[in-house]
Amino acid sequence: MLRDIFNSPNASIILKILLQNSMSAIIEYPSYKILAHSENLSPGLNLNDFMPRDTSHDIARISQHHGEEAHKFRINRITSSWLVTFKRESLSSLELFRLDDIPIFHNDVLVGIKCSFKEITLNDISFMNILLDTNLLDPDENIKKNNNLSEMEKQILFLAALNKSNKQISAINESLGIRKVEYSTIKTLISQRIYKKLNVKTLDQAITKAVETKQLNKIPELLLSSLLRDYYLIETKENYINI
């Protein structure tokens, strides 16, 4: 169905609108073949008419499991936003992206998905608003070097910034084989050690302060290199493309 639409005289206009100024791929449903993608998503490579899993591109690494997770949102006309690690062909290392998974409908039938990637960091204001939904605080320049967060504290605070509960943080640590820390201990680490080091009283303030002082400006190395999950769900909304 979507392929037929793209073969119509107005296809170039549709594609221009859907792909402009973005790192995006449009995937046919239910075949899951890539019908079009922006050049900056995969410079020099033509992925069209391939299923992501049949390509050597890193979108294949995301698509197989992400597709299963996102399908329940797609069929209900809900756009889902995910935090993912993604490697562009032009880069030599993984980076952090927001992936917007937007269902495409035609005559009330799901015919495709638009996947758009936006590079982000934890000190990106728009991303901070998603995580915190609060005003940013003024930075405190008086934090002493000996009060810097440890790697474990950074890891715990990063997961907390992704709305993970203390029990979830404990489970993630155990699953990764990094270090087993009981959820009650995590609660104590946050409220007594992290708050004290950052001179704050709430979790939102701790996350904001850690970002502003550049102690939390990237995914902790142990989490980035882990095989636990490639993405985290950060937002859903009733939104879709109708053509």
C-alpha cells in the first residue's frame, strides 16, 4: 500500500516533507522493508528495499527488538520516543540518540513507520525538559573536586534520570553483572551521598546539578557497553502521520 503511494506523482513531495532536515527512514508495513531514507542517515549507502535486518547498517541492530516493543504503540496510532545508542556510518563510536517512531496510516490502515533519529546529550536542554519537566537551576561553581561523584554514583544517577526506580536500578546492575546493590542501599546512596556531594535536596536538583557541572554529560561507560538494552522508552503521545 505505502509502496503504491510512493510510486504516485506526488511521492516526491511526500518524501520531501517526511524526510526534510532529519535523519530518518520510512519503513513499509507489514513487510518492514526500507522504502526511503535521508542521505544523512546513511551517507553513501542505499538501504532502499532492504529489511533492516538484511543490511549491515546499525539500524538493523535497533530494528529487530525495537520493532517488537514499538508495535503495540504503532497499531494504536501512538508515536513512541526512545533513547538509543546508534552508530552512523560516518562515526567511529556509538552516540546517544532520541528515536521517534511514528506510525503512518492511510485510510485507517497502518501502512508504514517513520523512524527519525536526533542526536542528543544529557546536557541538551530539550532532553532535560523531557526528563525533568522542570526549570533548570543556576549552576553551583563551588563544588569541590573531592566531592565529585564516583563512577557508580554517576551510573545510579543516570538511570534515575531515565525514570528508573531504585528497584529497577538494582535489577539493572545485577543483570549487567556490574555490582549487586540492594535497592535500599541505592536509596541511601542517593539521599545521603549524592545529595550531600552535590549540595541538593531533591532528585531533580541532583540530576540538574550533575549535568550542569558536567559530571553527568554522557552515558556511564559500563552502561553504554552493556548488552542489557539498546533503548529506553522516554515518551509516548497520540500522534501519527496520515496520508
